[in-house]
Amino acid sequence: MGEAFPLVTVITASYRKFDKLFDTIDSVLAQDYPNIEYIIADDSSDNFDYDSVLSYINNNSGINIKNIQIIHNEENLGTVRNLNNALRKSNGVYILPLSCNDVFYDDNVVTDIVKEFLRFKCEVIVTSRMLYKNDFEPVGCVPRRDEVKKLNKASRRKLHWYAVSGRWHDFASGSAMYYSKEYIKSINYYDERFRLWEDGPFIEKTLRELTIHRMYDRVSIWYQDGGVSSANTNPFLIEDYNIYTNVLDEADLTFYEKRYLKFYRLGKSGYFEKRKLSKLKYIDIIISGKKYLKSRLSND
């Protein structure tokens, strides 16, 4: 199908929670895009029914599904390594993750995203997502409309600071973020220093040098909150947050920004919180931190 319809790999990562797995699968099979590879990567769930899943896809897929891979890990790898394993086995030009229990918003999502990649020659795209509860009862669109205007105007540098400082969490999410295989391969896939948290470190690293293309006018998925990496009490996720603080030393931050991050730390909520340090020692951050950062970012 050549350049007009490059192969797209949709990856569904799963672990134990399967109440809407077949809704997820149906939304992939219903896509009008004509050239899809579908990979389901289960991270050693003891309740994953490999045969039923494979049989369902084979019995319901059309000619647009060119390849199917069902991966069931013998041991639990964690979200990051599970996704990387699937990515290394993927063949698509573009990668569209679709988490288990999330559903493509409509039948044209893949087509619209590929058109965006081809039109803007971008490497990474983020879209909006519709948060739902129960049987797809909409809760609200993320990011919110009042946030979108500011985010669309934000420079790469400002978006990077949002990622570093834990602000504007909803401007990008791994659940609605898509990229080229060439790009994810060029950065050696997701950072395996982390176990569960794949998207935060990926976003921060990408924004050091690359602008993430924002496609907020397009809702790409029905999004169910509460996945493995959303459970803030998970000790592996808390450890990932601790690792992230150290990883930020690799980022190109100013002296003042580094001081800001020493005064604040990424807490269990996933947001930066004040540390119990000497307020006198960090009086410059307390008094003028926000003013300085606003000036620094607005001039970038």
C-alpha cells in the first residue's frame, strides 16, 4: 500500500484487568484504515485467555488487519519492558498504543492520525481523550478546553518544564500519544530504569530536543482511568517517581530550575510537593521562583 497507507501497529498492553478487553479489540477491528498490524502484549496475567482472544480476533477481523501477534509473557516484566518487547517485535511505520479497556473513539481514528503524521512530518503526536466511567458514560475531555488554548501556544521549552515540574499533567499521556517506529527506536525505546511509568520519562526526554505535535482538536480514545501506572499507592510506581528525580539531572536545566526541583519533589500523587528543607536556604525559590520561571519560559 506504499506511502499512502503505511503499516500502522496498534499495541494493546494488558495485565489482569480485562473487563472491556473485547471492546478494545472491537474498536481496532472496526477501523477504516486499510493496513494495520495488531499486537496484544499481556504481562503474565494468570487470567489471560490466549486461545479465546486469538480466536475472537481471527473470527472478527477484516482484510485491513494484516498481521496479528498475541504475546503472553512467562514472567511479569512490568509495563515498560512489556511495551518495549512488543515494540521490538512490531513492524509498523507508526505505533499507536491502545491500553486494555481503552477504546478508539470512532472508526476513523487511525486514518486521521496517519494523515496528521504525513501532513506535518512529525515524529510524536498527542491528542485529546474522553474520560469515561461505567459503560462509556462520558466524564469529560482531557485536556480541558480552557487548557488547550494555553497548551497550543506553549513553546517546546515551556512544555518541557511542564513535564519536568509535574505541572499540566494532562497535556500529554501515553494513552493518547503516538509516534513513529523510527523515533522510538532512535531513543532506545522506553527507559527501562523504570518499571511501570513509561510515558512521563518518555515525554520529558522527547521534549529536550523535539516538539510534540499537538492534535487536541481530535479525541482519539475513550479513556478508563485507574490502570497499573495510575495506582499511586503502587510501590513500584513510587520507586519510579524517585528514579525520575535522579534522571532529571540529565536534562538541560538552568541552575535556578535545578534548585526549584531540589525544594520540590515528586510525591505519591505524581505531582511535585514541597520538601521538608530549610526555607531560609531556599528563600529565593519561595519568594521569586514562580516569577522567575514565568519570565524564563515566556522568553523562550
